[in-house]
Amino acid sequence: MFKRLLFLSLFVFTFSFLFAQQKSELSLDLIFNSPKFRGHLLSGVQWMPDGQAFVFTKYDRKARHTTLVRYDVATGRESEWIEIPQLKHPVSGEPLPFASYRIAPSGKRLLFKADAKRVWRRPDDGRFFLFDIATQNVRPVYSGKERIRHVKLSPDETMAGYVLEHNLFIKDFKHDRTIQITNDGSDVILNGMGDWVYEEEFSRADCWWWSPDGQKIAFYRFDQSRVPVFSWTEFDEKYGRVRSVHYPKAGEANSVVRIGVYDVNSGRTQWMDIGSNDDMYIPRIYFLKDNRHLLIERINRLQNKLDFLIADLETGRSRVLFSETDSCWVSVTDDIFFLNDGRRMLKTSEQDGFNHIYLYNLKTGAQKQLTSGKWEVTRVYGVDEKNGLVFFQANKGNIAERQLFRVRLDGTDLQQLTAKPGTHSANFSPDFKYYLHTFSNVETPPVLWLSDAGGQTVRLVQKTEIDALQEFPVAVPEFLSFVTSDGVEIKAMMTKPQDFDPGKKYPVLIYGYSGPASQLVRNSWGRTLSRYWYTLLTQKGYIIFTLDQRGTGGRGKAFKNLAYGDIGKYALRDHIEGVRFLRSLPYVDGNRIGIWGWSGGGYLTCLALTKGADYFKAGVAVAPVTDFRLYDDIWTERYMGMPQQNQAGYDSTSVLSYADRYRSGLLIVHGASDDNVHMQNTMQLIERFEIMDKPFQLMIYPGKNHSLLGGKGSVYPHLYHLITDFILKNL
């Protein structure tokens, strides 16, 4: 997903910088190679089903061995719980590298994943094993030579479903047999797994689910036959190797989607009625608690009307329970919870202009709003039905922060559980008595506490220990705002060199991102390695600046909707307003302002160096979109409409429309194996530059995807040497 690179931004672009006198000078070699610049919290954390303990993974690098450690909530005692057994290939017997684990509902078994293989950007494929804790017995879910994906145990743990070669199967452990649910899987027909665009934009790689009673399986079927294919060349073989994917670009045809429900006992599949128009999307489906109905989310091609259907599992007949509409787009979220009474569900919605929590009647569609105000719920953690409480995260009080709250199921007694400025998140125990409380801000690396449901800290679990902080302090940026020429307040943040002298003139590097609903100005720690790269730049005398333009998130739906139809309009306009603000400051060298970004930020950089060439001296664009007609339809049409209906908007947004305005000072970086933002975007832009005899710099990374990962090894040290040298020479 185009916006997913915002999460990569937190790895590569977090804005926290030097604020104290440095004891030593940083270098990229030091940042990337020294272990003292790394620090992490617990990994692989999962709660035990009874809520009395949680489990995490501990890896011994010397022994190359993983252990599951159990943390007792009552005592705080840590104990080695399970030593991951040697997992072996079911055919060859070769040892396999451990990848992940999952605790079964009973807490008596574990599902191990080994030998994981990345599919596009996600390590989905692997070899799976069921481990019995009492007997220490390990048995493969599938005994063939192929990897499988999307493995899930049935609620009673007697079966496991999985996807193999685009078909859906069940492994019946009790009777030691395999049941094949679908038979038509191919490169074109996908069962139980998402096509490329659903995986990317709706986070639907895994597309099948067990019913609560384990007697039925609901699954997606994708027919990609009408979706155009995009191909590119991998260069790791003598004659090259062509890779292809069904990729619907803006305005092109999508897969035809069907929803089937398989009955384990009868072996029959019933197809659900999702309407006669196949040019729409099914972003989510859910079994209801009664085991007789399915809730199906159906959104139209323009994504401005979201229907919630109730479908009968036996007949497939469906009806619309309720709908949500918007003048621009309706957001799809995972903040949906079904109450145990089977009659109600909890869901977030932006229908009143801000994202809030609503309680719905599953028979009538009637709703009750539980939270309200000019602030937004950013995540719902769940419902403690025993005590009638809903726990959630929100930006109430400060849009740069995330605090924890709870409210009663009747909408009364809203309580804030946290107060310290920064970003708080929670991982609740199944019984909602405790939660793992993670906190950070621009001054504080992530800290993990155990807290109770009332927000009281029980004890510290772990701090992020970063040895380099003693020798190389990192900075606290200034949070600020400025007002545009047309009267709109823009949130921003800035950091200055450690030895800042207000009598000097400083160059400024802006980090930008153009994606609607995103947010960069946040009070959180981010990723340590990225912080130190910016620290290095501030040591070189640069000011770093970022802003959240009109169309970004956290300020309500109307503010986000300003991006609709032309996502480049305010993205560039407000960054130009930012340049004007910077030029008004006596300590900024107004002739040395540059910009850089990745993905949506790469697009913004290219637009700034072409359409906004009067304002930016230099820029670095990594993996940029240059014409949104070349990007996928779900993301693009959500914010732009279809190109057939909005040609002017697509022309206005396209960097290619302004190539003639480009002067110089642009470095473009792209991965040759980018399946998300195709290198085609970069090629089309540089072709125009070449024909016009305009100077630019280009770096292509063979075998690398949109995040510049994959292939034969990391190129990040090379990338940041490249970008740093370019900035120092051109800005």
C-alpha cells in the first residue's frame, strides 16, 4: 500500500535530533555497523489465553537458537518456557530456520512456522508444525515438499486449514486425512488468498476464516482473468528472468470476487449473494457469533459508499444492514468487535466528521455513538464485556500524541488512562485485567510497562537500552505551526544544529510525504538508526523540517477530504507555504532549501523540483510515483476518482506534466524489482529529462523492492552514503 511506506518512514525518516553537545562526531559507518546504535523491546509477544502470563521470544545469536520465555503477571518472574525444537523438512529432513509461533486457543499447543519465504514484501509462505506442549510432540501440518501459507487451527484444534498452490485445504489431525476444499486454483484463480491489490491496499493476503464453532470456513475466490499483467526483469540469471503480476492500475479492470462458505460436515460450498455488480470490493468479512450469518463489507468502485450486508450461511441470501457514505471516500478499518450476546457490534466511523466509536444493533442496524468531539479515535483495543468497558487510543488533547482511554458501553464515563505527553499503545490480556503499555516520545526511547485496566502501572517490564545515547545524544525537535497565506494553520516540527547560532544562515532539508490521511508530525521516538542519520546531518549544519499539509490525518475528515481529486495540490502548495515560512526566519538561507522523501514523499519531491522549481534547490526522490495513472486502482481511485472521470485531476497531479520546468538538483532512486511503485514511473520521467537535456542523477538497485529490500543483501549503507553525499554537495 502506498501509505504503508509511512511505516517505513518511521524506520528511515523519524524526526528527532541533537539537542546536547556531542561528545564525538557521527559517521554513517558507525551508525550502520556499531551494535551500540541498536535497541529493541521484547519481540514475539503473545498473551496466554488465561491472561495470567505473556510469552516472548529470546534469540541466542551465538547458539542460533530461539527460546520462548514466559512472564508471570502476578510475580513478574521470567522463566524459560519452551525451547524451540529442531524443525525439519518433512521430505528431505533438512533442518529449517524457525520463523514465528502462535499460541493455540487452549494454550496447550503451539503452531510453529519455519523456513519462511517472502511473497512480495511479506514472509507469507513457510512450513508449519503443530507442537503439543505436554508431550513435546511435533507434527507437520503438510508433509509435501512445497511451502504452504495462511495456516490456522480450528477453534477445537483438531484441524488446520491452509492454502497450497492457490487452493484451500484442511488437515484433519484426528483422522489423519487431508480435505481439499477448492480445486480450480491457478495463477488466475485464487482461493483463500488475496490478489496483489487486495493484499496491498486492504491488507488481505489471508482470505479465509473458521466459524466460531469450527464447522464452516468462509473464503474469498478471486478471478484475475480480466486484470492486466505487469512484468519486469530480474537480472540474477544469464538471460534474465521475467516476473509478472496481475496489477490493476487506475481505471483498469479488477478481479471478480466471490465469497464462499464451506461446510466441513457436508463438504458443500454455499456462495454468498454480494450483488450483481462485480466492479466493487469486499474489503472485510466476519462470522457472527450465531454461526449462522456472515457480515460482509461491500464498497463501490469509487469507495464512497460502504454497505454492511448480513448473509445467511445456508442459503447465501443477503440484505443490507446499514450503509455509510461520504462525498469523497469512506475509510475501511479493522476496528470492529462483535459482542458475545450476538446482537451487537462495535465499530469506528467518521460519519460525524471525526473518527469515533459506535455501537450497532446487528438486526436493525440502529446505532449509538459512544465517543464524540473534535478529536479522533486512532485504535480500538477491544471490549471488556464483563465490566462494560471499551478500551481505545485517541489523539484527544493533542493531535501529535496518542493517549489511552476507556469508555462505558453506554457511552458514559470517558476516562483517560495515560497522561505523559507522547505516544502510548496497549496490548491487552484476553480478560482485560492487564495490558502491556508501550510508551515513547521524542525524548524517550520505547518503554514497556505492565499496567492494570485502571491505568495504574504494576511494574516496569523493559526499557530500550541504546548504548550510543551516552556518547551521542539525540535531539528533541521543536513542535510548531505556521499559518498559510489563505489562513490555514499547518502543524510542523523543526530541529536546529546543536551549536545553533541565530546570527548565521542555515540550509534546510525538508522531509515530506504526500499521502492523504498520513501524519508525520508525531511525538514519538521512532526508529533509532533513522534518528542518528538525521543527527549526522544536523552535525553538518543542516536544519531539518517537516509538516503535515492539508489532506493529512488527525484533524477530521473534512481536513483529509481536501486532498480529494488532486492529491498533489495541497501537498505541494503547503510545502511551498512552508518554504515561505522558512524564508521569513532570519537564520534560514532561503536559497538552500531542499526536500526528500520515499514513495509518496518521492512523488512530492519530484513535484517540488518540477512544478515547484522556484522554491527548492535540490531533492532526493526514492521510489517515486510520477503519474498516478501508473499506480494501483484501489489506493489511487480512493483519493482521485477514476481517470476516465477526472482527467484534469490526474494531469494536474502528474509530475510528467511539469517536466519542462525542472532545472537541476534531483537524485532519483528506485528498486528494479519494485512490484508496488513500478520503476516504469522513474523511467517515464527521466526519458523526458533526457530528451530535454536536463541534468539529474539516478541510482537503480537490482533485485530490490519498494522498500529497497530483498535480493542478495542490504543496500541501506550504500543508499545513505549516496543520499548524504548528494545533500552535502547539492544543498
